[in-house]
Amino acid sequence: MKAFALAHPNIALVKYWGKRDFAYNLPGAGSLSLTLGGLSTRTCVEFDAALDADSLQLDGKAVESGGKLKRVSQFLDLVRERAGISQHARVISENDFPTGAGLASSASGFAALALAATTAAGLELSATELSILARRGSGSAARSLFGGYVEMNDGVYAIGEDGTKVATRSAEEASKAAYARQIAPAAHWDLRCVIAVTSAGEKDIGSTEGMVSTQNTSPYYEQWIASVPGDIERAAAAVAARDFAALAEVAEASCLRMHASAMGADPGIIYWNATTVALIHAVRKARAGGLPVFFTIDAGPQVKVFCPAEALDECRALLAGTQGVRQILEAHPGEGARLCGDFVSDAAAAKDVAGD
Ligand code: PMV
């Protein structure tokens, strides 16, 4: 009843921003990402009949109550329901990168949790089933199950096509076919991702809150969603052909369109700070000068800059030379989520959380 799993975060090259079903966490459109080796979440799940509630330890600290514990517990309910068990679980999770600052810790977190929890519960799910399950925890987590270049489907029902109201769909229908799959392995193309941390700490507006506000109030939301399928097609073709210039163009466009839709909300959502904007200009200027680099930005102020492996030193120097950059992290194409060995070095700390 105990298992350990490791997963990497991923960064979307074509963004996911908006849901067509909140209950089942179905995305409003597809997305395309790269799984990032070099940054990892390790999670241990142990179901234990002696526990009277789920417990969570995140990065060495007990999470006693609040949204994070509730989200993990609700996710474990899905696993318990599927496995036909009722035991509560002890969850210990560690990131080797900053949590909650726009570095996709929810993606690696729920991917690792899905694999560890289902294994601990005795379930053997296919990669597709795990992806569908991880999606319930966090949309982007569905992609972190897979290594390399990954495409997420929006499901069989395109917006406006199914004619069925969300509330009247059966659970099975509602979660039909919204899962991710690998489109190229990590070894296909050695792109590097250099992450400029421009602000420490948790972001102000979480991704779900930002999406709700965007889709409820932004006049640009529908246009944003309509633009995604074409961007996925262009990005997938650029990945297949290892065409850096084409990928740069579509990834920056997708990022800026996503942020434009959020900025159009009421009140407008601005995830960027002054350093974010300075980096956008620095990257574009460097690219115009011949350095193969492009940026992307998620629901936070950090800037992720992609480059081919041979341009890594120059790319790092570009970011380090921009005022306001506090920390630089590096990642490379990574593998999918997998089971791993015991990482909980401080067994005593783990016992404290369990309260025994
Ligand atoms: O999966 P969530 O709910 O954390 O949303 C992720 C949203 C973005 O990171 C901004 C875009 C993406 O596709 O990862």
C-alpha cells in the first residue's frame, strides 16, 4: 500500500488556458508541451488503515489544512473510488525547484501523485488512463505523464459541437478522450530551457482562478480558443522537422495570445513584472541578432527561454545579464513519470506528519 513516483514539470509551447468543463477539468482546447528533465517532483503515497484523515507533507513542511490538502484529498478520493478502498493516505512530496511560482509544480505534482497513489492502491492503469486521471488534479499534469514532446487533446467534443450542457453529460461522456500522448521522444530534439526566476514566492492568481475569470469576462476568450488548433498543428510540424525558427514563432504567439486573453478579463490579469517584460525584449533582440532563442511565460512572472543545446551558454548569459533576474534554472527534454526508490531520507519527519 506504499509507492514512490517521480515526475518532471512540463512547459507548454502551445498553451492551455480555459476549461470547457470544471467538474471534470476538461480543457477548452488542446496544448503542446515539452517535459523538463532536470527539475523533479518526488512523491510517496502510503494508504494506512490507522489514519483517520489524509496527511500531506510538502517540501518538508506539514500542510495541516487549506486548499492544497483539500485538492490532494479530493484527488485521492478518485483513486480510492476506483480501487474500491477506503483507507486514508500519507502523502510526502518534494520538489527540487521553487513551488507555486509559475514553474508548473502542479503538473509534476499531480503526475507523480497519480502514479504513486494508483500503484499504492494496487491499480494498474495504462499511460492514457493515468493521463486522464492526472488531468482531474491539474490540466497540465496530464502531459507530465509522458516524456519529450507531448500533445494534449481537448477531447472528442469541440466547443459548440456536442450541443450537450455540461451538467447533463454522464461522467463517462464528460471525461471522454481528454488526455495527452507523446508526439516525439526526449531524444528527438535536444532543446534546452533556461528559466529566469524574476520573483520568488507563490503567484497571486492561480491558473484555475485566472482561467475562470478569463472565460467569464474576457471578450477575447473565444478568439483565443479558436486560435489554438492551428497553433498546435504548426508547433507539431515544427517539432517533427526540428525547425527552431518556426517553433519560436508559434510558441511566442501562443504565449502572447494566452496572456492577451487574460489581460482582457475584467479586471485584467497581468502576470508579468518589469523584469518579465525586459526579458521579452531582450530575447527578441537577441533573436533578431542571430541567437536562436524564444520565450514563453505561464501564469506567473518567470520567463522560460528555449534554445538549441549549442546556444545554451549564450542564452544563459543573456538572462543573467538582464537586470532583475534573481535565479536561473536549466532544464532539458525529460522522461515521463515513473516509479522510483525511497527518497524520504528523514524518516522521523515523515512520522511527525503522520502524527505517530
Ligand atoms: O494545469 P494548470 O491548471 O496548472 O494550468 C496550466 C496553465 C499554464 O501553465 C498557464 C499553461 C499550460 O498549458 O501549462
